[in-house]
Amino acid sequence: MAKLPVISGKEAIKAFEKDGWYIERRARSRHIIMKKEGMKNTLSIPEHKVLDRGLLRALIRDAYISVDEFVGLLK
């Protein structure tokens, strides 16, 4: 299993977009809300310079992808 990288919110958004997620709206609290066709859940990604690894792991789990797949999307 790949190690979780230290990335920003913008980098995470770009990676999730490669997996088919799209930006639905921007919340007032500087969070980006993302959706994907066929999925009931949404992803709420803060626009921070550094995302906490626990938050990133939870976002990956909510997107139903593995850490290895996510690391592949970052490239």
C-alpha cells in the first residue's frame, strides 16, 4: 500500500476530478463540494495549503477508491 502524500486541497480536487468527480459548488467556509454521477455521497474538500492525512484518508474512503489509486491520480 502506498503512503499518503502531503498535498494541498487544490491538488486533491484535481486528483478527484480525474476520477470523475466534479465541483458542484463552493461553500462559504472555503470548502469545495464535489459530486460524482451515480454516487449518493459528496466530498467536502477544504482549500487548505496542507490537508491532514486523516482527512485525506477519509475523503479517499468516501470516494470508494484505494490509496494506491489516489496516488496514481496525483501523477
